[in-house]
Amino acid sequence: MTIDQEKILRENVRQLIDIVKQKRTKKEEKILLEEERLRGIIQDLINHEIKTLKETSTPDNEPTPNKSTGINVLEDLLKKIIPVLQIDYKLLTTDAAQRESFRSHIINAVIDSLIPAEANNEAGDIAAAGGSLDEELAIEVGDEDDEKFIDIRTDAEKAEEEEPPDPREDFGVDGADETGRNVAYNAFKKIETSVIDSYELLSNAEDQELFYDYLIANLKLYFDKFEKELDPDVEEPTNQAYDDAVAQEEPVPAPEAEEEIEFNL
């Protein structure tokens, strides 16, 4: 083979190699494009499935309201005040009497706080009916002799007698544990405004009655629930098979004392 023929052959081989490379490159590019398109389709399917799962598994955060406005308002109130009462109730772990005192004071305070609200609503009803509040509320005027009273107390005696009483004393229930009373006093101050504001939203007599009755009942039920959660003497669950096995089990005999062996040396 001559030199010229060898050059031509090498050039032809080089051209064939270039052609093969070009074809391979185009094929690889086509494969890459197909893979990319396939990935896009798969990702779209995944996104669609995730969206469908979220729509079907998301809980209903807005349940259907109750038919009674009073119960709806109460439910909203309980969501605010029960977590507060739970925290403070569970602080009282020294003695059950403390928790019983807390419970009694909170329920009494709620009842007492709603009495003025009821009176205000009744007063509004009277005014709306054209009645006079003066006819319903009698105001007693002191005797003229009171103006002639001469106060002979010293300034120290006046200061001592005029010292404001502890508000927890008025809040307290006779005979109840004072620690429970004090914690209940602080807890009630946190929820008092919410309780009164919620009740005063209602002007319908039926709504007011339902709100009041269910509020007191739910407070008692939630206190029962808190007490069960704190009860340390929970009985361990069992079943008949376990009880039968325990009854048939023979006690393990105590090991006998080893005899002392005397060695005569």
C-alpha cells in the first residue's frame, strides 16, 4: 500500500468515526430528552396524587355549628377557659382537698359572676317593655341621724379599720382549703371577663338558659376528667385468663438453710 493510499484510508476511517460519534451524540440527546419528558410526566402524576390525598385526608376544622346559638357561644368559650383551668388545677398535687376547694370556688365564682349579667339582661327587658327601673330597684336612704354622728377614732384606728380586706376572703367558700381557694382566685381572674362577655352576647332567654346550664355541667365534667388524669391509684387492667393462672400458681418454697458442718481438726 502506497503512502497516498494509506492517507486516504486514514481519512476515511476518521470520517467514519466522526459520523458514528455524531449519530451516537444525537441518539444520546434524544434519549436524554425522552427521559426528561418522562420525569416531567411522572412528577405531574405524583403532584396530582399528593393533592388528592391532602384534599381527602384533611380534617374538617369547621364542624357544623349546633342548632343553638347559646351552645355555639359556650363551645367557643370552653376552648378558651378549659386549658387555663386545667393547668392551674393540676398544680394542686399535695392534697385532694386542695383540688376539691379549687373546683368548688371556680363553680361558685362562675355562678356569682353570671348573676349580675342576668340582672342586666332582665333590666334591659324591663326598659324595652316601657317599665321603670325605679319600680324594680328600691334604694334605701339613711336616717338624718347619721349626719349627726361624731367620729372619735384616732387616725391610727381609722387606718386600721379602713384597711381593704383581702379579696380572696370574699371569694372564699367556708371550710374549704385555702391553697385551693387562692389558686382558684387567680385562675378565675384569667377567665372571668371571657365568661361574662360570652354570656352577655346572648339576649334570647332560651340561649341564656342553655349556656348557663351547660357551662356549669361542663365545668364539673372537665374537673372529673382532670381528677382521673391525676389519680395515681389506677387499677391495672386484667382478664380472666391471667386471674386463673395466678390462682393456680404454686408458691415457690423458701430455700432451706444450709446445715453447718463442723470440722474437727
